[in-house]
Amino acid sequence: MSRATMVRALLALAVIAGSLFFAFTTPARLGLDLRGGTQIVLETKDSPTAKANQESTDRALEVLRRRVDALGVAESSLTRSGERRIIVELPDVQDPRKAADVIGRTAQLTVHPVLGVEQNANAKPAAGERILPDEQGQPLKLAQPVLTGQGIKGAQAGLDQENMSGWFVTVDFRGNGGKAWKDATAKAACSPIGDPTRRIAIVLDDKVISSPQVNETVACNVGIAGGSTQITGSFTPTEAKDLAALIQGGALPVPVSIIEQRVVGPTLGDAAIDASAKAAVIGVILTALFIIVVYRLVGALAAIALACYSLISYATLVALGATLTLPGLAGFVLAIGMAIDANVLVFERAREEYAAAPAKGTRRALSTGFDKAFSAIADSNITTLLAAGLLFFLASGPVRGFGVTLSIGVLASLVSALLVTRVLADLAMSRGFVAKRPKLTGLGSTGRVRDWLDRHNPDLMGRRRIWLGISALAVVIAVTGIATRGLNFGVEFTGGRLVEYSTSRSVNVDTAREAVADAGFPRAVVQTSGEDDISVRTEQLNNDEERRIHDALAEKGGQVTKLRDELIGPSLGDELRQKALIALGVALLAQLAYLAVRFRWTFGAGAVIAMLHDVLIVTGVFAWFGKPIDGVFLAALLTVIGYSVNDSVVVFDRIRELWGADRDGKFAAIANRASLQTVPRTVNTGIGAVFILAALALLGGDSLTDFAIALLVGIAVGTWSSVFTATPLAIIFQSRSKSAPPRPKKKLAAKPRRDPADSGAVV
């Protein structure tokens, strides 16, 4: 074993050992779309007394954290996003009305002495007074506040098990809060038992949340001292905890508004995890079988490396503490198909090297294949990482999770292909039994596709105007669909609310539509979702109105379970649309800039136009079939861009190599030869990805099915465009350019050495 192989083997063992450690010791952090729960995105607003900025948003976050902690939600998460947004995640909370009502209250918490009951409904309060209804709707006349939320330290619900008097709320004061409470209760205690003026009102958000009467044991002008008090009454456990949460949370420094709300039932999450797991297993098995059939021994070694890739990807995900979302699962599964691309590039190059010089043996051919394929592997993976990075920085919510897992998957695929596969291959090729049987290795033949192309040598680029005409026609059909049928933008981009229900009894969609209309929403879009589920989409819908729809469907379908609930404010919808366009624009410019630097502008322009061609066709297909354009579609579209440029990069890398070796050759002929030489890699990589995506399309449910369809269309179109759009365009641009051919790569002189693994062959 050579020293280089020994170093690679030790690195591979270290990576696999570390991956096993994290995989078995660190649990995965599931997003709400897999675990179930409620996510609320709040945005702080300017008030007459305070400006919404990063500092005030951080203070608001701490107030909200105290409110959420008082609710008793396990493993809740509150984070600031940007300067003025707060993301609240409440696992296992399925009632958004309760969560939004408790955490979204924005007004100042104040304590008022009660001056009496106002009998005149039209009466106007005197200066410094307020008239507000109490918990039973009785109008109370309130004096000026004697205490604010700044004087309250905390509040906690409790159960009096000793006297069996029910639930109560203990309130602790700080600073001058205790004295203010003592003075207020001392004065109120001078009123007779049952008199309204013996009550103290606690007001939040212009609403009396509690107006307890001072206990009869409290003497006049004495009050309640000691820095704390108890509020008793006929509280249920939930009422006591909610009241404690509101009192403890205190006042927000600036108002907040809900701009996004998502509720996902845990059953949907379980189904998504199960579907993705099945798709991953089936995809890995089919891909492994395919590469073993095509590449035999080295294919079997690549299949082992593919299993290591899955382990490395998962371990990296949990080690970084990244949240695994539904689109993230799709990215994880998709990257399995992409992981095979690097192996295919190496193996195809090794086949070429062995066919050119069989006397050097398979081990030397494979080593050269790794070296010469590295450039194409690096360029193609960098372009995919660019797309994944754009998803992370420009997208939001679960789609960012897709960008994270896709990035992890790309990096893990490089480790598995360039490290694990190479170590295994080096060890196998060093065996004399294997070295003497090149056909067993899978490198001894060039494959049926390459053999056919070598025999017929079709002049594809000679018909480049025909191929460009077909591509142009496909774009026209796609644009026609977009213009005539329009795009079915999802709630994420339009604003509004989308709620998905399942019913215990099957409900016809027309019956469901009629029930929703009778509930007061005749313009709501009611559709079937999956086999028996019902989705309802409206422009504006608050939590109480959603409950009316829920109850209306329950009358027709029995027990109703909410599977998904997404609310997007119109301002956020506009912002997401802008971000989507920016993401696509930046993706095209970033790819053009990279290709122009890495290759030349003629190649970059051809690849970018081909990418735009792919984007328009995929979008046109979704327009013709009325598929939703949402965040998951955006993730698929940016992945298509990565795939498209990935294929183009492989062709251009070969063009650059052949052109550098034949500087006087005709560029169109060189481009044709490069296209033919890379066809086997393109076909084999595409088939490997199709196995994964077909499994996702069949098993992934509604959300993942559309994602898989977009990528299947994108891969088919991207495979076409890399050869029949990008390359012909590069030929046209290069014919009008005066740039010189690339310089040939310098070859370093090396002394011949004997390789014992290759039957004494000199290498």
C-alpha cells in the first residue's frame, strides 16, 4: 500500500468513525413540518413612543419568551430573523388561536382601581378614567393606572391541594410594584364586600383580563403587603396558566403583528418521514444495482461508498444542529442521486484511459481517471453549491432547510467519491487477481453507449440550428402556457391562508365547497388534497373564521383533523415574490460570472441561456398543468439550475481539454467530439437521479410529488440543453469571438516505475 493510499485510508476511517459517533449519539432536530406544531412569524411595528429596530425587537423577544415559557410548551424556540422579525416555534401546539392570543398581545399591562359599574352604555369617561367590560361583559369604570407591567416580577399558576379551593395565580412584584399594590388594595378594602369598588382590574391590550375582589380578610387601609399576592377564582387549569402567562409576560416595548403562521399536524410529519425514508431506501438500492450492473467491481465499491455518503450526510446534519424539514428531507434524498455523479465521471474517464493504453493496467487508469475528472467534479459541484447557497440566503422557512441539506449532501458526496471510493478502489486494484481481470473491474470496456457512438460518430453539432430551433419552439410553448393559463401562485407568494383537513367520513369536494360557502366564504378555493383530504385557500382568514370552516366541514364529514395550516401576510407574500425573482436573477448572474472566470464568456453565455431555457420550460409545464408555484417549487427550480449548469460544465471541461490539445482544430468539430465523449456520463448520472426522483414522486405525497416532478422535467430538459442548446450556442458565440484557444496542460516528466499490481507493466 502506497503512502498516499495509507493517508486516504486513515482519513476515510476517521470520517466514518466520527459519523458513526454523531449518528448514534445525537438525535436529529426535526422541523415543525415533520414533528407537528405551530410556527408564528411576528414583525415589530413602530409605536408613538418607540421605534421598531433591532434593540426593541430583542426586548420584545425576551417578553415573548417569558410568555411562551409560562404556557409550558416543551422545546419551544424563539429567534430573531433580520432586524424586525421574530420566529416562534411551538412543537406539538395544534391550536393557533391560543398561541396567537397569548403571545401576540402588544399593549401595556396596567393595574387599575375600579370606581364602579357604569349603567349608562353611552356614557363617556371623565378625564383620567376608562370604561371597559370585565370578564362577564359588565362595564367597569376604571381609575388611572397605579401599576404597570414594569412593577411585576413574575406570575405562576398553582393548585390549592390543601384547602381544595381550586386553581390560583401568584403574582410577584419588584421595585415599587409591591407598595403600589399594597396602597391600591388598602383603599379598595375599605369598600363593602361585593361592592364593585372593592375590585382591582388588570388590563392588557385594552381588555380586562382579570378583576379580582380584595379578600374579606384584608383590613381597610392595610392592604396586601409582602411583595406578592394571589388571584383566586373559578379558574380551570388552562385559564390559570393563560392568565399567569399574560401577567408574567408583561408589556411588549413595541407592537407586533403576525405576518406568517404555519400549523402542521404530526400525522403529516410522520407520513412525510416514512415516505422519504422509503424513497431513500428504494432509491439507494436501485441506484446501487444500476452502477453495479454498469461498472461491476468498481460499481460495487461505489455502492459501498454511497452507503457511507448517507451516513456522513446524516451525521453532519445532526452534528451541526441543523433542523431537518420536509424540503430538507427531499434535498437529502436527492443528493443521494447526485452523489453518484462524481463516481460516474471518474469511472468513465478511467475507461477512456484504459482503452487508450491497456498496457498501463486498470489501477493506473483509475488513478488517472481520478486526477483528470477532478476539474469537472469540482466545477459541477461548485455550481450546485451556488444554487444551494442562494436558497439559504434568499429563501425562508423550510426551503432554507433544503438549501442546508443539499449543501451538506454535495460536500458529503465529494468525500464519499474522492476519498472512500478511491481508498476502496486502490485496495481492490492492488490485488493481482483483480489486476489480471480488467473486465471484472468494469473498466476493461467502454460500454455500449460509447461503443455505438464510436462506430457511428454522429455529427450532432452539424445540425445545431435544428436543435436550437427545437429548443426555441419548446420555450415558445412554455411561455404561451405562462401567458394564457397564468401561474398558480401558492399562499407563500400571494398572501392569505391555506388550511388542509382530513375527515373521518369521505366528503365530496362539491359538498365541502358548499359547506365552506355556507360558513360565509363563497370565494374560498376548495380543492381535494391527496386521496380524501380537503384544502381551503382564502385571501383573508383569522383564527375564529377558520374555526367556522372547521365546524362546517365537521357537520358534513364527522371528525375533522387539521393537517396543515399556513397563513402568510400580504406584505410577506410580496416580499417572498421579490426574493424569488431576485434568487433566480442572482443565480443566473452568479453562474455566468463563475463560468466566465473558470472557462470563458462564450461558454458562460451559452450555459446561462440554456439555464434560462430550462427554467422557462419547467415553469411552463407547471403553468399548463396548473401545478402550484410555491417555495418548494422555487427550491426545485434552483436545483434545476444547478443540474443544468452541472451538465454543461462537464461538456465544456472536455471541450477545453480537447481544444487545448488541438489548437488548430475546428471548434465545432472539437465541440462535437467532446459532446459525444461525455454522453455516457450524462446518461448514467441522469438515470441514477431518476431512480431517486421517481421514488419521491410515487411515495412522497402531494408536497414532495410536485417537487419530484419539477426535478424530473428539469433533468430531462437539462440533459437536452447541455448538449443541444448550450454547446451549439457556445459554437455560435465562439465563431464571433476573437479569443484564442486555451493553452494545453503542461505534462510533468516522470521516471518510469514498475507497478507490481499490474503484471509487471511499466507505468
